[in-house]
Amino acid sequence: MIEIPRNLYCEQCQKETEHMVREDTLEIEYTCTVCNKHEEIVKSFF
């Protein structure tokens, strides 16, 4: 699993904040460091 800090737009904070991005072979997880909003994206290979 790869973990990278990245500045992304947060819909809950309504501004650009730092997110912790975790990526593995099946999904990508984004977690806002300000409000802790968590979002998961499942990778599709089809």
C-alpha cells in the first residue's frame, strides 16, 4: 500500500485541503486531514 499526502478539493470543507491518499491494487482511499471525510474508489480493470 502506498500512502501519499496530496492537496485536493474537499466537498465538505469546500476548499482545497491536504488529503492522505492510500492506494493498493484494488482501491484508492482519500481522507481529508481537516474534517476526516473518507472516500473510497474501487479500481475497475474492465
